[in-house]
Amino acid sequence: MSQLKQSPLFKLFLDACCKHPQKTFLVFGSHSFSYSDIQRKVSQLSEKLAQVGLRQGDRVAIYLFNSPEFVVSFLALNCLGITVVPVNPLLKEEEIEHILSDSQARALLAHRETKITKLAQPHLALNLDLKLEPDLELNLFRFDSLQSADQESSDQESSEQDLDSTAALIVYTSGTTGKPKGAVLSYANVAFTIESYPHRFCLKQDDMLLGVLPLCHLYGLLVVLAGALKAGCGIVLMKQFDAAEAILLLRSEAVSVLPAVPTMHQFILMELDKEGKESRLESLRLCTTGGAAMPRDLLVALKERLRVPVLEGYALTETTVIATLNPEGDARLGSVGTAFPGIEIAIEKDGIRSSRSFGDGESEVGEILLKGACIMKGYFNNAAATAEVIKDGWFYTGDLGYLDADGYLYIVGRSKELIVRGGMNIYPREIEEVLLRLPAIAECAVVGVPDRYMGERVKAFIVLKSGACLTEDEIKSFCKIHLADYKMPRAIEFLDKLPRNSTGKVLKRLLC
């Protein structure tokens, strides 16, 4: 193993390996891996990566679905102090290419047989001998040509002494300008999150978690994976979510903790309903939910059916996926809970910042501000965007809410145009830019509209150029080429003109 100062997450892994090496760490399909099994693979991979010249402070992307390979890759990069850039496998090629280019990644870890091969050729085969799918061998792809001229400059270099300030992760989140922005999260940010969650989200050594949340997202990476390492428990990994399969695994693997987004909980309840009203998940003791707003009716139904606590929280990528959580035993319906120790919440209304509610009820709301060791360093190579959201140490979330007298936070809306579909964040501008590539479209506006099962769906309003012809099917076919499936417009409406105010701004509230 590398002799670099250990990252906080990698130290958790080594501690778990030392305390219970033969304990089951990962279950994936018919395969089971102990902590010592994974430790050997991590050691093997980290040595190979070091041999090709990758070192602390370099940026390396991971392009994999949930799998033991993802876990091994992530831990091996952590071992070397390398900045990890998770890439959502559901993205299209041009979206992936933007992330790789913008992050100036030196390399990428992916299976050989993926669409990434159209962007670069494999540099080195990395045989981990996990005996999963032989045709999906893990490969290292080199992207040195994407580096900027000053990549090797001193400001990009890291040393053993400043590991805490080194970027542990660059996680891309959609931006209002249409291009995803990379939130830079330091090792200190990550350490704060993994040390804080046990205050409210207590896992036990004999727990088994269902790993259905994508590991390319922080909820899956720092709540599920890091949480399991902290407790020394196991994870049943699912490549992708399927409600029926999830229920089978919850029962067959005696899963005790289910972290998921509201949409997943909704589909699991629907599957259980097919079995009858008395159907239960006997081994389950705890659920968590986040990533999107949890409808009150769903929260109540989930608690009644499963008869276990459901912990609801609020966080953002930019806050290293931690901010508030409803305390078990003292939760308040409709609230996302109170701040974790070390995190401050304020509400800003009409330029006045307060840590208490401005009045009674939902009539008094303002923008939610957060402060603490969880706040990102900034957006990668985007000082202007960083300055817009971090002011005097406070992170401006763009979300609207209020605090009650006891410090419980209530979310009542969003000032941003964010669309949340099944826990996945979508910004309209990104879709609008794709639509405007069609020569027949004069202007367009994209909004989120309610969806019973997914929370929201994308709807596009289209104004065609005079004399132009374009069908709904043609628009959807074009979008399918350039957008991930979850970003696809599910409804399209043609208008003669878009509603605007006196300054020419599109009034999207009239379209929702």
C-alpha cells in the first residue's frame, strides 16, 4: 500500500479490515466478498495505478455502475490520495466528454466494452479477478491530452502535509447555465460527513444495507458505502434499481437498513401492495430518505407499512451530502429535521439573515443558507459561479424554507429552476440548449410538472420558427441522442409565443 498519509475514508476501510477481515463486506448477485477479499483487490489495483504514474492530487474519473469494481476502484484511488471524479453511466457521450474535459481528468476507470471507448482507447487492462463478468474487464483509459498546460503547476500539486485540503472528489451537478459544474469536496469535507452521520444515523456491525443508490452520487457513496465502513457492516449491491428485485434481496439477504430516494420507496410500496396489505419486510429495522422531497402521504404510508423509523434529511452535493436529519424518536412530520452538530442554518429574507423563523407558519419563508465544515471548496475552475453561492462563508442553497422555534427546518419550495425526477437533479437550461440546436425551433422553455411516481417529469414548451415544421416524435428522437433518459422531455406542447414579463424574462411559473 502507499505510504501517503491515509485519507479518512480509506482509514475507515483499513480499520474495518483489521477488526473483522472475514466478515462479509459486499454481496453482488451470487457473489460474496469479505473485507479481506476486497482489501487484496484494492492493494492490487492501487499498486498498478501507482506504477503508471498516478499520484496524490491527480484527477481520475470512475465510469461504472454499482459493482464491486466501483468499490475497489474508489478505495484504491483513495489509498493514493487521488481526486475521484464520479461519472454517471446514464449520461450520454457528449455529457461525459464535458465532465472529463472540464475536470481535466488524467485517466478514467471503466469496463472495456462501454460507450466510453468512442472517446478514448484503453491504456491498461486491470484484471481484478473478481469472477463476475469476464467480458466486462476493468480498464484504465488515459486522457492526458485533456490536461491544461498548467496542470502540473504548483497550485495543482498536493503533498502529504496538506491532504485535508486536497480535493477528494469533484462531483458534477447540473448548472443553471446548462453546463454541469464540478463541486470540489476536500478530504476534510468528507471526514466531517463520515464522522457526523453516526450522531443521527446509527449503523451496527451486524447490519446489512441495500446498496441501491448509485455510487456515482454522494448519497450512495458517503452515506451507504462510508456508513458501512464506519460501522464495519455489509452492503448488498444492486447494479440498478428494480423494485421487485429489491424486495427479493431485502428478504433473501436479511437486509436491515434501506437508504433510498422517495421514488424508490414509492415503487417498493407498490410491489408490496401486490402481495397484500399484510406483506412485510421482517428483517428491516430502519429506512432513510433523501435526494428529493418526501411527500407527506408517502412518508406516512411507508412508516405504516414497514413499521420502522424513516429518517428524512436535507443536503446538497455542495454540502458534502450532509445538513439536516429528523432525529429518530423526535421527528416532526413535514420537517427535514435539525442541523447536524457543527452546521449552522440561517434563513435570508429581504436581505436580512436570521437563524430563527421570521414568524409563524409557512407565510414567512426565505432562502436557506448553510455554513460549516461540510461546505465545498468551490466549483472547479469556476470562481464566478462559486462567488454566486458562497458569501461570507455561507452557502446559498437556492431553496426556500423556514425554521421553527426549535430549529427544525421546513422546505417549502425552490428558488432555483431545478427539476427533481426520481432523486436525479435536472436543470432546464441544459435541456433547452439541446432543443435549440434544432433549426426549426425559435425558442423554448422547459419546466418540471408533477409526476405521481417519479416526483416530477420534464415538459418542454416549443415555439417554432415561421413556416417551420417539426413533430413531437422528431423532437424526442433528437433529445434521445443528446440527453440521458431521465432528462428526456416526457411532454411537449407547441405555443405561438412564450409568456414574458416587461423585461423579456420568460414567466415559467405560468407554464407549470
